[in-house]
Amino acid sequence: MKATCPKCGRALRLRDWRPCCPYCGVHIVQYRMEERLQDDADQAELEYAAFRPRLDRCRAATIGSKPAVLRLCCALLPIAGCLLPLLTVRTQTAERTAITILDLFPMIAAYLRSDGSPTVQGVPVPPACAAAAAAGLFLLFLSLLSLLAHLVSLPWSCTDKGARRARRTGSAAWAAGAGCLALLLVCAGITRRGVPEATILAAGAGAFVYTVLLAVMRTVDFAVQRRGVPVRYTPCTIAGIPADEYRLLLEGGMTPSQIRASHTITPPTGDPPEPNGT
Amino acid sequence: MANPSVSAPPVQVCDPRTRRYVGVRETAAYVAFDMSQSFNIDNERESFIKNILMIDLRLYALVRGINAAWDVANDLFTGIIVDRTQTRWGKFKPYLMFLAIPGTLLAICFWLLPVFGLTDMGKFWAYLVLQLLMEGVDTFHGMARVGIQATLTPYPLDRTRLITLANLVSGALGEKIPQYVMQFFSDVLRKGKLGGAARIPSLYVSLGVITTIIGGVGAFWFFYVCKERVIRNEEKPTLRQSIRMVLHNKPILLLTLSETLAQLSFSKSKGDYVRDVLDKKTLQTIVGIPAAFVNPISYGLVPRFQRRFSNKTLYIMGVNCISLLNLPVYFFGCIGGKGKNGMYQKVVPMAVAMTLHETAFTFLFGVRSVIPTEMRNETMDYCEWKTGMRGEGMISVTKGLATKLAGAVNDVVSPLILYAFGYDEKAYVKGGTQSDRMKFVIFTLYAFVPAFTNLIASVPILFYNLHGQERDRMYAELHERRAAIAARASADEPEQS
């Protein structure tokens, strides 16, 4: 949008950098600055009045009530489960190694590079077991992504669409987490049924805790959504006028300066009242 | 009997001092701009120059010396140039807009230096030229950034709201992510994974360039949409007037003195203590985890604190909260004496104490980050109130010069203090530790000394008188004066063809 002089309305070029208009000589910055400042304020407050309900809904969905806070805490808790050992490896010499989420990536990379004889911590494991563990960890990865999506969708869950999105992401996180746990249990079963002294890959405490916490998260989420989250909308004003009333006046064809002028209070022109007058 | 020729002016329904002037889009752009200031790996610059560019340390010291002299010299004339600037876009927007792209390009060239395969002297000259150009651009840009923050909106309530929101949201959106990414991948590469240490230069180059571009885009968006909303007098200050503006501006002199004294603390940081005494660098991050949840709350408390206390009181509270709350940590650490049995050398108890300390002072973190900026903006309004002219440029120069000087003194004296007590600079890389005596000195410089130096730094602020009725009177008169300037400009301009 080209810049124009606020008085004469002529277009200003980039090289017209001086503060005075080259055509009418008016000071472009100062000319009717107070009125333009009030126009800016009207516009800013109008934008804020349109934006504020969204903020109120986000606030209500996250920290607006005790159930909402509980729901948020339950959504964060499964992350604690991930910090515990997700896998345990017991070797032939009964040595136990706990594998946490930080150990998983080099382990998966090594499995993908292996030429048919996968190993874990340098010890060979049956291929079926390794495949089950890899698939389980892939589901874990999906579950974590879904959990992240669920956390991001929670502040927007006060609308129908937002609530559906939060339900879907929460359910996906739980389903993937449960799938991961199931595959890790299958993995342990495979190794136990195999050669008795072979290396055993099993689900660690973290996998169980993670899945249980996801189930708790889904339950609390379901209960809170069923009960409903009350939203307290903050009343907004524009130039001191309630936002709804102001919008009606705008739609009626009034300009912001006309609205401001029509809503000013003009004190009476008589003598000021006696200090102790009746 | 009523006099029909006299009528009081109409009174607005709402107080203009409480209105919002900056819209949602401009506010979002301001947040992006605030985030762009920290969304970088500038804290790794020194490491980049020494370990990646591998510029000879003597040449590096020479560049620093030349740059420091250039920094002081260009501050002096930049301030007056900025203060005398008058364009139809305002005083600061031209510098922000026209220097944004060159500044970004220079920073990209800096991070790309290792790619060019220069010789040692080639690297030196390239670095010197880039540094001088970047310093010049950054001086203008820095003053303009400070100035636009003071003129984005004419009233302090709206200004404080913007600063608080920007600090809160930019922190929550992850302005420090590049630094965490840098730390994580540096450690991974140094352990020989993902290609090993040979890929560290690529890490610096790619992160440096990417964060510069992202930060540059965010900042440019703000520069494009921002507006200066403070009406100012047409008169351009002379050099003498500019200097007088600062010398007769008691609030800015007091603030500058306070910040200068704070720079002369000769203290040690939490990082120094956890590295040299507890030998657990990651503790620095771990003790801050609970405080991360308190951080957003602290910004929500800023308006409540402002309703109860003046900016002066909040400034003093903010400056001293960390150091005074650290005194119980110090006394706790002293249990068991100065030797190996001293609690200050035990990781777990000190981690708990430091966590509690950090969580406690974080309640005042919002105040600490918002109030000094708001007070600096107030001093610029004070300058306009007293002299009729705004001197953002010279005020920035004054503050910058004083704190740089104090910082330089601190940089010289602090190592000498460590040397005097027998600090072993080779101990860390050799896997050794400092002596018990040195550890206790570091602990004292971290947890005890700042309590006194910060109290001394707060003394000038006791004489800061821009609060209460004086402040209200200042803003009322400024409002009238600006309205009068606008009315004059609107009323008596001549028509010209």
C-alpha cells in the first residue's frame, strides 16, 4: 500500500523521506497525530477484542479450573515414564542392562546396519525378537509424537473441533504406547521360548509406567471433556465502549472518530457546583 | 450565572493512558523481534573464532583492541546522528529497515568464514573488516532498537504490557533452543558419534547461518510493521544540547551509575561454581528445571507488583533478589568448614539448596527483566519533559560507554583476583580440581560477595525520584504538550501547490 500525505492525499515516493510533505508542506508525522493515535488505539482494541476470546478459551482449557490443571498434569506425566528404563537385556551370565530412551537410537541404528545377525549391547538376539523390539520402539516413537500433538492441541480443546482433535491425539498416543508394550512383551516371550540361556529382551519398568500413565491421561481427559470446561470470557472495550456495541455501531456505518465523538461526555457549561452545595 | 463563551473541553469516556495502541499483528511482530535477539548462537562466537577459525590469539587480541576503540569512537558520533534524524517514518525506523539486510548479510558472512579456505592472515583481515563493519552497523541498529521500544506507544502501561508479553512469550517459544541444540550436538560430536569432531565446524557454520536468517526474518517483519507513536518537537539538538540533555537528566545518570556499579561486582557465576567446585556442569541446567515452571508465573505477577510498589522499589528488589536469597545458600555451604568436609563441596545438598534458591528468585524474574527496560524508557520521556527534545541516541551512548568501561575493569580485575588466590587454569582440562582454599574463594565470590556489591549498586536508585505524583505529572504534561504540537501542525500549515 503506497504511503500518502495525510492532508493532501498525494502519493509519497521513497525518496520523499523528509518529515514535511513536498506538495502541501504539512508535517506528515505531527499532522492530526492525536486523532490518528486514537484511530490506532481503536483498531488495536478492536483486534484485541477479536483475539481475546481465543486466549480465554486457551486459558480455560489449560489452567482455568482444577480439572483443567489436573488434565494438563496428567498429559505431562507420561514423559516421566519415558525417562525410566524401557527395555532390559539379560545375558547368559545373568547380567542385566537397562536401556533408556537415550540408548535406543544408537541401538536401532546398529540393528538397521546389521547383516542378518542383530545384536544388542554386543550380544546376539533372535531376529524375530529384534524385529519385534524394533517395531515396538517405532510405535513408542509414534506414541511420543502423538503425545506431543496432544499437548499442543490441549489449549485449543474448548471448541468442538479442538476437543475432537485432542481426543484423537490422546487416543493415538495411548494406542501406540499399548502396542509398544505388547510388542516388547512378545519379544520377551520369543526369547524365553527360544534357547533358554539366550539373551532375553524384555519390557522395562518404563514401558509399563508409560502405558499406565497414558491410560490415566485418557481417562482424565475423557472425564474432563464430559464434564465440560467452563470458559470465562473477559469483557473488552474499545474507546471505553463495550466491544459488541462498538461493532454494531461500525456495522451501522459510523466511523471510529464519529463513534468517539458521539460517546464523549461534555460537562455542563454552567458555573461549577459549590463545594458544599446540595 | 453561566458564561456561554466559556465551555470545558469534552471529556473522553476512557483514559488514553490505559488504552492499547499496538495491535495484535504488531505485538506478534514485536514478540518475534524480541525472540530474534536471543535466537542465535552468539554466545559461541569466541569459541568459533578460537577453535574453528583458529585465528592466532595474539591477532585475536589485536582485533578486539581495535574493535573496542572503534566501538567507543562510533558510539560518540552515532548518538548525535540518531538524535538529529527526522524522517516521515520517524527517527529510528529508517535505521532499522535499511540496516537490517546488510546486518544480516554481514553476520552470514561471518559464520561462513571457515568455508572460504582462507590463509591465516586472510582470516585475520576478513575477520577484522567484518568485525568493524558489524560493529558500526550494530551501533546504529542497537540505538534504533532501544529507541523504537520507547516510542512504539506513548504510554507506560501499554509499553510495560508489551515488554512483559514479549519476554514471556519469546522465552516460552524457545528462544534458547539454538544454544541447547549447539550444546547437545557439540557433546555428541566430541564423543565421536554422528561423524565425530571433524564435523564440528559444519555444526557452527550451519547453525550460525540458519539462526541468523531466521532471526533476521523475524526482526525484519517487526521493523516493517512497527510505527513510532511519540510526537516530538521538530527542533534538532546540537551536540552541546545532546550532552546537556544527558548531564541534566538525573534519572538516567542514577540508572547508569547503578548499572556501572553492578558491573564492578568481581563475582563468579553459578557456572563457574558448578564447574570448578562441584565439577558437575550439567547441574547448572538441572537446578533451573523447577524454576522453569515458575518463570511464566513471574511475568503474570509484574502488574500486581507494579500496583503495589513503585518502579524504583521493584528495581531494587530485582537487582538484589538473587544475591540476597543466595546468602542462606552461602551459610548452608559453610557448614562443615572450608575444607573437604565443607557442605559447599557436596553435590547433592548444594544442588537442593541451589534449586530452592533459583525457584525462589524466579518469582521476581519478570520484575527483573521488565522494570529496568521500562525505567530506561521513562528516562527518555523525562528528557523530553525537561528539555522538550528526545535524546534516545545520547542516552544509549552514555549508558553503553559507562557499562563497557566498567565491564573492561571487571574483565581485568576478576582474573587477577583468581590469580592472587592461586587459581589453576590447567586443572579443568587435565581432569584435576582446584585446591580447597580456591574452591572456597570461588564459592564466596559466587554466593556471598554479590550480596554486598549489588546492595552498593542499588544505592543510586534510592535517589531516583521519577515515581508517584512526579511521574503522573510528567506524563500528564507530556500528553498535553504532544497534543498541542499535533494541534499546531494540524491548524496552521500553509497550502502549497
